[in-house]
Amino acid sequence: MQNNQRHFVIAGVLVVVSTFLVYWLLDAVLKLPIQGSGQAFEIDQLFDYHIWLIAFLFSLITVFMLYALVVFRHRADEDEDKEGEYFHGNVRLEIAWTLIPLIFVVFFSFESTRVLINITREDPNEYVINVEGYQWGWNFTYPETGLVTQELVLPANQPIRLDMTSRDVLHNFWVPEFRVKQDLLPGFTPQVLRFTPVETGEYTVVCAELCGLNHTGMNAIVRVVPQDEFAAWMNQQVASR
Ligand SMILES: [Cu+2]
């Protein structure tokens, strides 16, 4: 094997090993909250592709850089005037570093669009709740009964559509466990957010758009409950009005 090729093979193997190591490290450190909505699975898959890509690119750059620094370092017994080989270009390398990123960009565009279409798709069976954000809190209105609450109670495994508006400034509805998030724009037709809660439990809506002094306090409780429990809660709320 030519000496040049040997260097490429060794560095290539090191890039692969390093990619797995960096991925493993990032995966261990960057823990996401539980997957509380049906949409979370596909979104996390996209996150995962990105982590692989980041691990690979990081390894590609650092391994070649460190390899060159160590293997081609100046040695004491070396001729002082010795210079590296001079060359104008390398067609094969240029084709490779154009084609490979192109394939990545096309793949990521395709996958992101596919996921975006999937997670925003209308469901004929969706349950609509109106959301109003304001400085600094949330109102939830159930149009079915006219009930207004400060906590968001959701039936599990039921596709939800939130029609959201803002009373004053920009806000953003975000429940990290559901992964999806959406800005609330004052003065516009309602912004729509769709998701299907799949895990019962208690979560927090946080405002994810800096909106003033008490932005960080702009939270509300979200409770995802079984469907029969949701119906009972709704009846009890309506009866006690
Ligand atoms: Cu806000």
C-alpha cells in the first residue's frame, strides 16, 4: 500500500471509532425528558440523526487535525529545509467533499419535511381547546362546555388541537415532554398546535418566548388523565360552576 493511502486508512478508522465514542458520550450526557406525546418519537429520531452527524463531523475534523499534528510533526533529526510536497488540487477529494455533504443535506431536508408533515397533520377526531397567553399566565377554554381553567387537563391518547392567541405580546406554548412548541402572536388568527398525549402524568407548560419581567414564572400545570377520568373531571367542573 502506498504511504499516503496508509495514512488515509488509519485516519479513517480513527474517525469511525471516534464517531461512536462521541455519539455515546453525547447520548449519555444529553438526556431528554420522557416521550409524552405521539409526536415525540419522530422528533427524537431527528434529534438522534443530528447527534450522529455532529459526532461524525467533530471526529472528521479533530482526528485529521490531531493525526497531522502528531504524525507529521517536525523531528529533531530531520532536514531543516525539507518542505512538503506541492500540489494544485485533488479532483477525487473535491468530488468527495461536494457529494457527501450534498447527500447529507438532501437526506436531512427530506426527513425533516416528512416529520413536519406527519406531526402537523389534521386528525378528523381531534379535540379542540382554546388557549390564551397573557403577561403572565395561561387561560384554557373548552369550547364544548365553555369551561375556562388555569390548568390544562387532557385526555390521554386523544389527538388534541390547541387554537392559541395572545392577549398582549409574543408568547410560546411549550411542554418539553411533548416536544412540540408554537408561538402565540397577538392580533392574528389563532395559531394551531397539534399533538396526542400518550403518557398520563403531570407536566408543565412553560412560555418559551421572552415576554417580560415574569416570563420565567409564566407556567401552567398540564395533567394528562385517562379518558374516563377526563369525562368525570369535565362533568364535575361544569356541575360546580
Ligand atoms: Cu410569555
